[in-house]
Amino acid sequence: MGSFMGGSAYAMARDIAEGLILINANSLKKFTPGELKQLQFELDKAQKESRAEQPAGDDTQAIQKRGRKLSRITSAMQMINSALMTRK
């Protein structure tokens, strides 16, 4: 098992999506490329699940919560892509 915060890539991806873990370029340095790809895979699954959830059109809070979750996932995936590109 890797050094994922929360114990697994799945748990870390969920925590990132919920805003419990904030990642940056320095926090990604301790992960191997394989671990980063595993985390990226789990984030992609979380992104698909979040996009599938369609809150009611008049539920502004739910729409905003979904948007924030998707934004956190997208930015984390961009950071992981950047980290993987710089290591090549």
C-alpha cells in the first residue's frame, strides 16, 4: 500500500472531492508515478459520479456544492498531470 492520506487512493480521492484534503505540488512529491496514476484514476471516477448527480434546478445550495466538488477534483487532476509531466 502507498502513502495515501486516508489509507487508500479511493479514500484520498473522496477526501479531496469533499475538501478535507488540499493538495499542492509539494504534497505530490512523495508519491510515485504509479501512485499518482492510481489517485488520478480514482479522482476520474469521483468526477464521473459527481457529474451524474443532478440536483434540482431550484436547489441553489446543492448546485453550488456540486460545482465546488467538481472544481476541487478538476484542479487536483491538473496538478497530478503537471506532476507527472515534470517527472518524465
